[in-house]
Amino acid sequence: MGYERLPREYRLKRSRMRVFLWVIAVGTVTVALTLLSADDLPASFTYPFLAAWVALMGWLFHATLRCSTTADIKAIHVRAMIRRRRLAWEDIQDIRAEPNPAAALQDNAPGVLVYAYDRGGRKVLLPFLDDLHVNVEREVGVLLEAWEELRGEDWAPDPAAAVRIDRHNARQGAMMNAFALTMLAFVPLVVLMLLPLFVDLPGWLESVLQPLVVMGVGLPLVFALTAITTYRRRMRDG
């Protein structure tokens, strides 16, 4: 039974904790050396700024260490950097592993994140329940089993929450498709932008194919059209 494998707790790994501390320390030393070596900065600015920076970095490290996701027989407890949330099993509408869009931009970002959806259909990130810290498939399976057993026999999905979840998933899928297609459109747009250098074109067309017009209008247009079209198709197909 899923609930027999509770409680479960997910926190920042010690190895990543040491890396995080090292990054903060190196960054703080760099900032301190930069400020102290600047001749044109008054001491009335340098030392208060350094004190504020150290305090901010100390709070950031402390708050990150306190972040966690804990699941017991009563609820899933989410402790973020500022806010705490308690999601009773009967209030949860779903628990899902979803791709992390930021993974395409950051080498050290998790590729998969896990979210719980509350009674209103709002998604709540479960800190450190990701593919960098745990076996996501295994842990999500444990939580889903526990949820099915502990939410109560009379539990039923909230129709309004289901609609909100579907809309969110459609928006997320649309944004990811739009981002991917915009990246693919970059090279063709560059070729189009360079076309006047190699081909004689009518004056009006040459003015349209200026770099600012092609990139400033073309890329946003591709993104917007793809996002809108994908969102409408996903909502229509359910």
C-alpha cells in the first residue's frame, strides 16, 4: 500500500548543497573585491551594500536549506523559500511529473519537475521532487498510490478544477511548441533577411526584409501564431 511507505521527505542533496554554498561564497568574495577596489565608491555606500549583500546571501542559503516537500498520512506539506502550504490528500486533484522548460536554457536545471494540483486546480511545485534528487517515476508512483488510498472513498474530481488543469496544460504545451518552432524558424528568417544582398528585389520588398523588420516582427509573429494555434487545437481535442 502506498500510505505504508509514508512519510517521505525531499530536500536539497548534500552534494548540491556544497556546490550552492561554494557559488554563493565565490560570488560574495567577487562582489567584495570589486567594491573594495573601486576608488570612486564612498565607504558610506560600499560597507552598507556589502553588509546587505552578505545578509541576502545568508538568507538565500538558509531559506533554500529549509525548502522541502514532506508527505505523511494527513497531507503533503510544501515549504518554499517564503511560503508554506499544506495540501490535504482529499483536496489534491492530481499529482503530475512535467517537463521543465528551463532545462533547455540551463545545464544544471532539472529536466522533470513534479506538481500537485490543489482543490482549485492551481499547480503547486513540490520542491526537490525532481530528476536531480530522486527517481521521479518511483516517487510519483508512491505519492499517487498514497493519494488514492488516503483521499477518501467519496472523493470525486472537481469539474471546475479539471477545466483549469486542462487549460494550464494546453497553455504549457502551446508555449513549449511555440518556443521550439521559433528556434527552428531562426535560420530561415536569417536567410530571408540576407536575401537582398544576393538577389535584386523590388524596393518595397527590400525595405520589408530589413533585419529589424524580419527579426523584430518575424520571430514574435511565429511565436504568437504557433502558441495560439496549438492552444486552440489542444483545447478542441480535449
